[in-house]
Amino acid sequence: MKVKVYTLNAFGKSSNGGNPAGVVLNADTLSDNHMQRIAKEVGFSETAFVQKSNDADFKIRFFTPSEEVDLCGHATIACFYVLANKGIISPGKYKQETKAGVLDLEVKMDGTILMNQALPEFLEIIDKKEIANSLNISEDEIASDLPIQIVSTGLKDILIPIKNLDTLLSMKPDFDKITEISKKYNVVGYHAFTLETKLDNTAHCRNFAPLYDIPEESATGTSNGALSCYLFKYGKVTVENKNHLIFEQGYSMNKPSEISASLSTNDENIIAVKVGGNASDLKEKIIEI
């Protein structure tokens, strides 16, 4: 069987930036095994498979090279960019059925795609020592005014506040230890960040998910959605700037990326989370399975 896979970069800040994703349209006839084999062959952190849905405009399933995940931000951006580019959809509002629920998204006239994420869950707070050891840094290099906490807006990540940009960019994680800790806490991985940025943005981030065969990811939509909520909860995002959050990622991989996010709130309660960006460098390849 030959399958057409679209490949493209989501969230790129420059021509070599962003996070590559695969997209397969009309995937209803593919088995789980087929989709897993295709994702492994494509080799990107995630490949999205578009299917028919009874509950939304499309059902989207996301596979890493090793297993299926409930949701993927950058692959969602890639997926709806392909649907728009191929004339299957026009600018407007849509619903996608995922294993994280039915989520709203919008395709803007300029090609930007904004996707709603699940409302945040603020879960376990984790001790500094365990995390610092797995990142090969000292506990003093972790910020003292914010907790290390598991947060989810569809996928659970451990959010780790780092004191400064130099530490964040230079640290050499122990991926075996991160894998074990990810299993222990049942999370996708680590989303380390600092409020010190290269440009005048909200935060600079690095994302590690070796449990899913992703040592480091250059742009992570879901994780930055969770980070937006976390920063609002702990007073680092104000009511005034909650609609214009921008996260830097991928610079440590020479793949500069930019992820935008916005929050809707009612007093201190978050009532909607949106993450958005663009995609580029659309190509096609044929995979035989």
C-alpha cells in the first residue's frame, strides 16, 4: 500500500525554524498498525491522520514514532494548514475530534491557525532535587518563586522554571532519567522555561519528551498552552497581556520557533485557552507500507 504524506514545518520563526510534522489525509482505511508504521517511517515527532467524525468536522489522530498521543499542537497547525492549502476547507471556524476531546479552532484569512485547548488541570508539585538531577543543573538554577508542577491542557507536562536564559540553553539533560521520571508521574515530558527571553516575548522554552522518542522538540503547542495557564495562575501573566503571549522555542536546536497563545478569563478563572501559529515548506512524499 502506498500512502501520500504531506510534510511541513509549524511555528517557524525563520526559514529553517519550526517543528516538522507529517499529515495524512483520508486516513479512515488505515489501521492503527498502519498509522504507527507510517509515523515511524516519517520520523518526525508527530504525524497527524485525518479521518471522518460524527462529532466534529474532522477526527484527528496523532502518532509519534513509538506510540499514539491524545493531542499535538504543532501537528494540528500543520494538519489544518494542509486542509486549507488543498482547498478542502476555507478560512473559518471548525471542530476537531481528538482523544483529548472535541476542540474548536479557527483558520484565519492570513493562514494563521488558532486552536482551542482543554481547560487547564494543575496537578502535582514536584521536588526540585529530583528534577535538577535529571537536567544536570543545581537546585539553585531553578527559579525559587515558581513551583515545578504538572499541568495539562490536553497533555500532561512537568513545567520547570529556570532562573536565566544561559542556564536553560546550556543545560545537558539526562534523557534516561527524564524518561524514568516521565513514567513515574505519567507525563509526556518536561517543558523547561525562563522568563528571560531573546526577544521581547513571554518566555523562552525547551521541551524534552524522550519517553516518546522525542529527545527535544523545537515547537510545542500544547505545552505552551499549559505554560500560559500556569503563568497566569502564578501572576506572571496579567489581565492586560493575557491575549498576546508569545513563546520562543527551538533556538537550542537551531530551529527558531514562535508559538502564540491567548487566554480568556473570568476574574481569576481561565475559561478558554488558544494556541496558534503558521506553517510553511509544504512538501509531499510517498511511503509504502
